[in-house]
Amino acid sequence: MSKQTARNVEVSLRRRINEGEWRHTMRLPNERDLAAEYGVARNTIRAAIDKIVADGTLTREVGRGTFLKERNAVDVAHLIGRLVGASPIDMMAVRMIFEPRAAALAAARASAAELEAIAIAHSSAVMAREIEMFEYWDAELHQRIFAATRNELLNTLHELLRLIRNQDLWMDIKRRSFSADRRTHYCDEHAAIVSALLRRDAVAAGDAMRVHLQTVEANLTSAPLLNALT
């Protein structure tokens, strides 16, 4: 069984659950029918469902089948677990809402030390040649901008988004959309954001972040793996 295949089925099932496909029956189709629908072995379906059962979104009843749990039985931890299946398109839509505003707030509120830390993250990303190091410093740059907003709730929300983006599926998509030219382009866009922050130009910082996210979205949505899942 391909681990990636089971993961893809899991993501698809989570999306269908979140869209309410089985809300009227509260019951998923049996493993045999799902296996036929996805064109995979039953053990692949079972492995995908096991992951969703583990976070409390689904429950198995011996001899009856697999059921959705009532919404009032799903606690915060389970809700977070369900976010693992968030699509890159949905993620980018959320980032587009939060991050330009965060950049604008950081321009107005950041201390000199926080601005320096953001600039260091940018310089480190520019020097990184391997994707792993670039991804690390890229993520640090965005996180330090959120930290500089001095808004704990906004910062915590970004930490949650960052956890989702660190999942295996996300990393695969990012690797497939990565190239030296794109890294250079990202660094140029980061430079515009950092320059606006250092000038404490909130409008320019927000605009520069929006332009950068539009580039990221375009690159992610053109990745072969994403196209295979949508």
C-alpha cells in the first residue's frame, strides 16, 4: 500500500466530511464501496479512515459501520485535527485575509529588535540554497512578522496555519513548486516587504505582502501534485 495514496484518500475524505456530504445519514459508505469509488484496495481505505477515527471526527461501530460524531462531541483538539485536510486553495484564501494586515500592524508596532530579527530571517533565506533551509527561513520571516504585530491571538492563529503547512502533503506540494528562479523571486518579494517594514510604511508593507501571497498561490496551484488532488 502506498503511504501517499492512503494520505490522499484521507485528505479527500476529510474534505467531503467537512463539506457535509454524509451529514444527512451521519454514516460513511462501507469500505468496499469506498475502495471501488477511489480505485484502491480496502486496506488503503481502512488506513485513511483510521487516521480520521484517531482524531475523533469519526467513530466505528462493530457490525454497523463508520459514523460521523455529533458536532457537540467534537472538542477543540478534534477540530484542529480536522484542519489537517485543509486544501492549499483554502489555506491561501485565509493567508490572504490575515497576512497583509499582519504586515501592516508589524510596520506600526514592531520594536527595532523585532524589525532586525525580520531582516535577519530575510538575509538568511537569501543565502539558503537548499529547499529545506530556504523553507525554514521563509517560515521564520513570516512568523517573525506575526510576532511583531504584538497581537497574541493573531500570532497564535498563524502558528496553527504553520502547523498545517508543515504536514507531509503540504511539503510535497511545496517541493514540487520549488525552483531556483522561484526562490529568487520570493526573496525579491520578501525584500520589498522588509523594506516597507523598516520604513514603517504600513500601507506598502500590506501591499507587498499581498503581492507575495498572490505569487505563492499561483505557484502552488500550478504544482502537479495539487492538480492531481483537485
